[in-house]
Amino acid sequence: MVKALRPITKLPLDCHLMVENPDAFIQDFAEAGADMMSVHQEVCRHLHRTLQQIVHHGMLPGVVINPATPVETLIEVLPMVHHVLVMSVNPGFGGQSFLPLALDKIALLAELREEMGLNFRIEVDGGVAHDTVAQVVEAGADMLVAGSAIFSPGKTEQNAQEFLKTGAGNPPGISCRTSWPGTIRIKTSPCAQRARQMGSRADEQAFLFSKCKGRSSGRCCDSGSYGLFGKREVAGNGFIPDHHRRQRAAA
């Protein structure tokens, strides 16, 4: 699927590997054209090494935690990840109800991000719907994955627009931007659609809503001085895929 999508879109492809041996798939996904890869903390015997391999293959590294996994298990790897994905349901099937305990995890990650001076994104997957999206964003999430709340025969576009409007409220005086115009989110389902950059006129049919709440430092995700991280550019944890870096240079 990634290989089929790569030639027809410049949007980042976000791949969540819900498998027991993600190391075996890193090279294949990289060669297929994935931009982001997230792996589960619970299955990686050597998580640090796995994340290094993801970066080595030119992708943005992400780490995932299930509902029963404490945020504290990620402390050592937070400085090296592009995003942390908080599962707000137990993996297995769609249409589950949102688990409120995820809100505390999101808030704790947001606090750690500030305290540690990092810039990783906080992504949430599971039960994110019209009645929960506002709470998730308020807790500190930057990237939301929505499936059942969006895709419905004949109502997908309407659902996406309503979902984005519900989740797009910002505190007064905070400027919000995203690093990329949108993202295509790929996991075990073949469904993937564009995300909408908040404040833009981009396509409002969204599979992933990505938002930066702003930081107390006044810097946003894609601002600041860029350095080098291996073969990639970064701003804090703000990695930029190679083909996006080339597009910026051309601009």
C-alpha cells in the first residue's frame, strides 16, 4: 500500500506497526516510501536500537504505548523520537470506546516535553470521535487518528469537516501551525486520507488531524534553527523527511 501511494502524493506517510517484530519490516517500509514509522514499546526488546534503525533508514521514529503501559517507560527514548503515539483503546479492532485514562497520559507527555525542552509530537489513536476530540486536543495532543468517526457511507466528507471544526478550537493568542500540509496515516486498515493543515484551505477530508498547540518558548514545530541528525534535518524533535527538505530548499 505504501509503495502504491508514494508516487501519487507528496504528503508524509505515517505507518504504525502493530506487529511483534517490527525490526524485520523497517527496511521494507523505508524502501516503499514511508516517512514515519512508529513501533510498540511492549514488543521491542531493544527499543533504542529499533528507533536508531528507523532513523538510519531515513524515516521519522515514533514509539507507541498501549493503555496499560506507563508513560514513564519512555523517558529514556523521548529525546530521540519524532512522535509518541498513545493508544486510547486496546489494539485489535475499530469502533471501540475512548479510554479516559489516556487523557492523563497525554497531559503527562505534554508536561515532560516542556520540562525536558523537547519538541516531539503527541499522537492519539482509538475512540477519537466528535465527543472526545476536544478533550484530547486540550490535554495536549498534536496528531489525532480517526477511523470510525470519519468513514461512513455518504457522510465521510461531512464527518471530517465537523470533526475538524470540533477539534480546531485554540486558546486566544496562541499561534498554531503544522510542519507539513497534511499526513496520510497508514496502519492495519487500508483506509487513508489527507489531513487538513489547520488554518489553511487544504482538503478537509481528514484521516489524521495534525495540530501544534504552541510552546511557552514561543517556538512552533517547524520554527527555529535547524541542525543535522544523521542524514536528516531537525528542529528539536522536528525531523524533516529527505524529500520534504529538498522541497524546502527548492522553495
